[in-house]
Amino acid sequence: MSNGAILVLMACLFLGFGYMGVPVSFALIAGVFVAVQFTPISMQSMVGQLFHGIDSEALLAVPFFLLVGELMASSDVVHRMIRLAQTMVGHLRGGLAQVVTLFSMFFAGISGSSTADVAVLSRTVAPQMDKEGYDRAFIAALIASASTMANLIPPSIMAIVYGATGNVSIGGLFLAGVVPGVLIGLGLMVYSYFWGPVGIKKQRASFAEFASAAKASALPMVIPVIIMGGILSGFFTPTEAGMVAAVYILLVLIPIYRPRHVFELPRDFMYAGLLYSLPLAAVAAASTFGWMVAYLRGPDIVSTYITGFAGTSGPMIMFSLVVLFVIVGDFLDAVPAIIIFMPIINKLTEVGNINPLHMGVVVITTLVFGLITPPYGLSLLVASKYVGVGFGRAVVRSLPLYIVFFLTIAFVVLFPEVVLWLPKQLIPESVGCFKSPTGLGYICPP
């Protein structure tokens, strides 16, 4: 059987098992194990590849950031941050919609998990929006769309997986994700202001109210400073930054704000471990699937098709990948998608002479869009269940919000100098810069 036929067989088995309701991890593994029978590769080596796929120190950052998000959500510390957002934008048209987006920006700098963001907003702000007459479908659509910023604004779990898999600077991906994350947030706020539900008009908060809310949320807002400050200074790795943030919540925030929550910590740790098991299994299976794709020369086949259309133009190659990942994101979670397609991404990055950090941000920004698109749309699915509205209605209300994501993706592709400006200033090595032989400053590629 030819390599192309084996690749088609793997893909068909994965899609077939997936549509039958088999979990993604097992559907991927099934496709690989069947494909192995038509190659000289032994089954033992593929089992070893399952473990090799998760044998990465960088991936240890994921459970700590999940734990940080769960501790923040379950200990009710987030109410202080929500109050701060209300004093800043609650008086605008569609006030609570603006609060949802601004709070998501704040919380994205802490958890790195869209699911945690959806859970927090659905339990806190969503009931208030329902009481004020907001359409439940719009509530679910907005919460799901805003939660995608958690995978762009640092710390981002997607960035950790991409950096660990593609050998790209995780700190650089964190910083490069700021621009698309903020653009999505601003776009959602503009849409809510001009075209979203009106809500109940509230008075502008006084400076004293804002100062009080800022003081009350000061300690939680230290967490992003700890994470990014430690990484940028070189004092922490991303994994260590997640550990320190978790310890800070356990030793500072919870004892001060909610001491009785100490008795609920075992549940938080177990739930964070359960959440981690899902992407970890997907990483193991996807790494094996991706390895098999690379062995069967899948990257050469796909890159030949794409370069036949796009040539060696970096923007055209990236727009072609955007189309591919918009489709892939409709059916597959972002973490396994990154790992499966990483050999193809690396090949096209080389062909188009694209900065690896720029390519990473484009891929991640495109894949977060898949969190709100059917039929998969994990964030939208979870938000609609929490809010109590049909998934179909939530999808319809999400359609206008898709424009925000398309414009953001186009901006990220066409203006790399803006996206990479922050990492170039703070972590020059992450964008390929190297120290000048004179010892003064850095020399950066064009």
C-alpha cells in the first residue's frame, strides 16, 4: 500500500471513529495502530512513541496553570476582578457584555484555559445578564468568544504545547499572543457597544469606587506579573512560573480572602488533575499520529499541494494554512491539531522563509477560532450548556462575532512587525535575533 493510501486510511479511521463517538485520543491511536500493520514499523515502537510524546518538561506547565485557574474560580477571588471590570466599563452601552470581555482579558492573564474562563463567567456574570434581559444565545456566544483570549494572552496552554512541540520559544509565543488577544477583546467590545443588546444603563463609577475595586483586586492581579515577570527576567521557566503562581494563591490569596476554602483544596487538586488528563492523553495520541504522518512523508505531500497554489510567498502560505486550520478546528481540538500538523507547519515555515514565532501565532489564533465553530466548538458548547440555551441558537448568535476573528487573523498574517514587536523588545532571541559581535545590542533578521 502506498504512503498516500495509508495516510488516507489513517484519516478515515480517525474521522469514522470520531463520528461514532469514540474519544479523540482513542480514535487517533486506532488509526495509527491499523496503519502500522502496513509498514515495517513495530507496534512496540509506536507504544513507545505514545510515552515519548508526553516526555517534555515544558508540558508540566499545563497542570499548574489549570490548577491556578481552578483555584481562582472555586475560591471566589474572581468576584473582585469582575467588580474592577464593572467600575471600568459597566457604564457603557451593553455594560455587562463589556464586563464579560474585559474580565476575560484579566482572567486570561492568570489561567490560560478557555474552559475555566467559560465556567467562571457562566456562574457569575451570565445570571446577571439573564436578569437584565440579554438574549441567552448572545450570552453564550459572547462568553465563548471572549474565553478564546485565554489561549492568546499569556499564559496560554496552546502556546506551551506549540512551543514544546515545535521547538519555539514559549516566552516569545506568550508575548506575541498579546496583540491578537487584545484585538479580539477590543473587537468584541466594539461589537457589543454598537450592535449588541443594550442592557440596563448604569451610572459611571466614581473614582473612589474604581480605586476601591482596584485595591480589592490588587493581590489577584499580581499573578500575571509573577508569571510574565519571572519568565521575562529568566528567573522562572514557564513550568516554574505556574508552580509559583499556584503557591502564591495557596499561601496568600486563599488565607486572606477565603480561609475556609482550605478544606476544599483536595477537590480542586483532583479536578485540575482530571482536566489535565484530557489534553495529556490527546498529546500522547496526537504525537504518535503526527510521527506517523511525518514517516509517511505527509508534510512533503501537503506542502507540495500548498506551494503549488501559494508558491513561496509567506503570506499566501499562511493564508492557505488559515483555511486548512479553520476546517480542522471545526472537527478537532487545538492541542492534537497542533501536534499532528507540526511537521507540515515546520516544512511550510521553511519553504516560505517565515519566522517560526510568527507562524506559531497565526496557527494558534486560527485554532482558537475553532473553539466557537460547529460542530466541535468546545467553548461554545460548554457555554451554551451552562447558560441553558440550544447549541444551534448559540451558533447563530456567534456568526457576527466571527468577523472579529477573521479580521484579527488577517491582521496577524499581514503585519508581523506589529505582532513580533513585543517579543523583539523583551526576548530578542525568540524572533531569531542574536547579540552583536561588538557586544552592543542585537542583530535581527529582516
